[in-house]
Amino acid sequence: MTVFLCQKILKGNFFTLKSSKILTNYVRKSPKKGNVSNYTKVNKKVLDENRKEQKQMKMNMTQWIDDAIAADKKKAFPVLSFPSIQKMGITVKDLISSSDLQAKGMKIVADETPNSAASVSLMDLSLEAEAFGATVHFSDDEVPTVTGAIVSSEEEADALQVPEIGAGRTQIYIDAIEKACKLITDRPVFAGVIGPFSLAGRLMDVSEAMIYCYEEPEMVETVLEKCTEFLIKYINEYKKVGANGVLVAEPLAGLLSPSLEEEFSSVYMKKIIDECQTDEFAVGYHNCGNSVVQQIDSIIKNGSRMLHFGNAIDMADIVPKVPENILVMGNVDPAGQFRNGTVDSIKAETKAVMDKCASYKNFVISSGCDIPPLSPWENIQAFFDAVDEFYA
């Protein structure tokens, strides 16, 4: 009987290394006849665990996007992870240093926000630059920031080494997503990743990078090629561990002119999306700059079907410009409302954005960017309440 049941499971589509170990241990310890009852319990546990894992891993994200567009009542898609520190009684520094805490925090946020469309990880725009060797400033209450530059000449650009996956804190974040995917199975799990020009800018100094686009374009392109090479490998590592997608943050590109954005950002974003996006893995694009309305023709060509914009613009100016088969999300002020607003003010702003944009089938309400760590949970809940009330 035991051998027969083992053969049945081995022929299934959900047999994994984890279940293999459980099963092997059981067979070794319990090979006796008549032990079907105990075996059945273990068998059920194996099947339940693996159905849960495979449900998460095999989510069709192309269909998920289509379904989100078709739905009459949309679930909100806030970029919400850092405020979990308040629920856990820890600091930002604690959170960014531990995969266990990040996964636990994402699970807490998911449990607190049952009507959220997805679970979105930390938008830590220092992470990838640190892997390249940049200096990072850490704080207990604020998101880490990059200080200084490590590339200021063509020679330094040529010498810049593309880091291995796992450099700096990157393995912590990869492990966190792998653990979160096992804890959160009722919605897609997205990792957060910086965009190519925003990463290059942090390696060259954000202000200087804008000037280099005019004065040292070949140096900028050298750095961008290396950033893109790393980001493709990094994003694909998230795919391997079970993430359903990534949200790529490219805010610095939002300060460029449309022609420069196309030359120094969109081309590289398209490379990343072409290499990483599949039916089971979505690559979302975030840009909170104030030039995105002028850049939109270039942005929509990068291949992403999830565009996320910040509160530097009026969403009503950009939603009509986005094709109907592409999700367009935004843009309640994360600092002004989530962090420093009131329950009444965030409800009012959320409703105002939805009044202007919800008639478009591809619009989904969201925060304008990553919600700050110390944003009151009363304001976060008020945001969700406003969405529920709008669709009631």
C-alpha cells in the first residue's frame, strides 16, 4: 500500500523536493503494513502543502491583469510594506537586515489588508547600488539612502564590476520573497526592484547623472549596460524563488526630457522586460517623476502591462493616454496623505482620484509611491475604506 501511494504521488504535478523529503522520511520510519492511517495523514499534509505552493507559483499573471481590467470593482494596489515595522515593534534597520522579518511583515500587511490586490515588497532603492559598492546611510525610521558616487569618469565606468547575485543585502531580499511566497497564497507577491537609470544615477550621483546625459553620454551608457545586466539576473532570481512579479521603480527617469528618457531609460527597461516577463511573471513599471505625461508614448512601448505613477502628476492627465489593455495605477500622496494626512483627508483624496479616473476600465487606485514606514495605520485603513465605499 505504501509503495502504491508513493507511486501515485510521484506521478502528480505537485511533487516537490520538500514533499520528497517528508515522504522519504516517512517511508524510512514507517514501512510496516497496516500503517495506512498514519500514512494518509502525512500524504494529505504533503498534498495540501504542495497545492498551496503550486497555486502561488503557477498563477497566470497575464490572466490576472486581464481579470483586473475586466473587474467592475477593483481592488487597490498600494505599495505597502515598510509600515509593518509598527506592527512588529522593530526599526527600518531591523527590517532591511532580516529576510524573516521582511516575510513576516509582508504576511502581517496581507492579513491587515484583505482587499489589497497584491502583496508588494519593500521599495528600497539603495539595495542594488549597495551591491555595486555604493555607500548607504541607514536609519531606524527612514528608508535607506545612497550617499556619494562611485563612477565619475569613463575609466571608472569601464572598471565597474557587475556584482554577483547575493552581493550586499540582495540575498536577504531574495530569501524574504521566497519565504513570503509560502506565507501569502491568496494574491500575487511582487518584489521591489530599482530601474536601470535610477540605479545608474545612484552610482554616478543623481544630480551629476542628469548632466552626464548631455556631456558624457557614452559613460552613462556603459554604466546603464552593466546595471541592466545585473537587474536582469536579479529579477530572474526573484522569478526562480516563486515571485509572481516585480515592480521596477524608475523615478529618476521621470525628470528627463522625453527624448532622453527614451534613450537612457526606456530602451533599457525594454531589455529587462523582454528578458524577464512571462505569462507567469509580470514586470510592473513605476515612475513618480513629473514628466511622465510627456514621456508616456515611450513608456508604453517598454512592454510592461502594469504602469504605476506618482502624485507629481494628475492621474486624469495620463490615464486616457494609456492603452486599455495596460493597467495604470496611482496616485494618492504617500507623504502628504498616508504619512501626514488624516483619516478624513486621505479618504477625500482617494475619492477625488477615483472620481476622475475610475471610469476607465484599466485604472486601479494606489498610493503614489512606497508608503512611508511611520504612516499611521488609521490612514492606511481609511484608504481601503474609501475604496470600499466608492464601489459600494
